[in-house]
Amino acid sequence: MHAIDKFHKIFPYLVALIITGGGIAAATKADSEDRAIEAYEKAVDVGRENYPELYSNYETYVNNIATEIKLVSSERNILKDFAIYNTLLKNGYISLGDFNPEEAQIELKGLLGANIATGEGVCRNTSVNLCDVFSALGYETKVVGGKFYDEGEDEPSRNNHAVAYVSDGKESYMLDATNETIILRKGYMEYYTITSQEDNYKIFKPDTHYFSNALGEVDSTQLLGDFKNKFNNHWKILKEYQEYEAAAEEYMVFYIAFETNELYSYEKAIDECYDEIAKEYGLK
């Protein structure tokens, strides 16, 4: 979708240990690690030396998104920056055309986040893209893999999910751009989504490890020491985030202009290079 079409579209409105019964779920740990490593190994390793312009274009694309967020909000605040990022993502303002949350045709090692520029990707792509952008904003970031459970259920409602851990040195959150939600620490080894209700908790259980491509293998026990946010403040944090989200949506015309002038050429170049690589590897 061209920028002017996007304008018409919006014009009418502006990784912790897995504990099971007190013990480590060793089988689940192995299974989740196998899935994560399999997803990584399926990615094509084209080598930066073979496609230097692709890597350079993605880095410029990421830095330009970070610049865009800084222009909307000069002071760094994780929740505010996430609200802006989510608004850009869901409206297709950091993608070539609309963003479709589906499996990408091809993924490249070291560039899982670049699929967002082409307009497609799943949780691992959005999480890496978010981490790349938030790293450019000066935050500490990690990709964390895990599963979603409903309160009282033994089987996960969503298996093999990826989110982004973001810290500014004082506050830390797990940000789920795929589901447009924030994950807070409720207690030891307990992480609940910000929109959880008393009768319907959405619980995120991080895997012991997650092989996160360019970010390396993250031992989610690292999260325990820094993750200070308490779930008992979730209504206050939810209200704050919703206010940031509403404010972010007031900049729609700016987002369109910025994408046209600063992002579109890089989105197009990345997409064309992905098509070239897909043909080379017989994936198209």
C-alpha cells in the first residue's frame, strides 16, 4: 500500500527457569530449545560479505525508525516508546505495504528483524526488530522465548512464543509486539500480561534458554535480578500505556510523511534483495 493510500485509510481517525511442581521441566526445556534452534537453523546464512548493502540498508532502516521515535518523544520512556513502535508496526508504517503477521517466505541469519521491512513476519521477527530499534534508542535488549498459559491450565494456549526484554537500567519490561501487550513480573518465576483479569490471567513462562539469532543464547535466569516491575501495579501501568498509545496515534500524518521520505527506499531495497535471495535458494 502506497503512503497516500495509508493516509486515506487512517484519515477518518487519526528467560526464567520453567518450574513444574517445584522441579525443573527438563523435557520441556529440551523441546523448547530444539524448536528455537531449528527455527534459527532454517534461516539462510548468506553472509554479510556477500550482501553488504542489505545489512547496511537494514541498519539505516533501524536507525531511522529510532530517529522517528525520538522526534515524536525526545525523552526516553520504555512504555511511551513501545506505544509509538506498536502504532508504527500495526499500521504498516515500518513495512513495505501493510504488515501481515505470517511466516516469512525467507529468513536470514543475523537479520530476522529485517522481515518486518518486507511486510511479513511472526513473533521472532517482530521481537528481533523491536530489540534492534530499542537498542538503537539506547536500551538494553534481549529476545526471550516461552509459552503462554491460561490460569489453571497445564497445556499452553500459545507455544513457542518470542517477546522482547527491554531495560533502561532502572525499569525493565517484557514487550510483546505481536500481541500488543506488556508482560509484568507477578512473583518469583511468574509473569502475567498487563491486561490479565482476576478471573482470566494470561501467564507467560520463559524458556530456560532461547537461541535468539544475532543476539546470542539468552539464559533467562538473567532476568530475575533486574525485573523489578510488580504485577500488583498493572492497572496503573496499563492506564499509563493506554494514554501513551492514544497520544502516539495523533502523529499519523507525520508517520506517513516520515516513511515516505526516510524509510520507503530502504524497505523497498530490502524487499527486492530478499526476492533475489529467495530465487537464488529456490524459495520463490
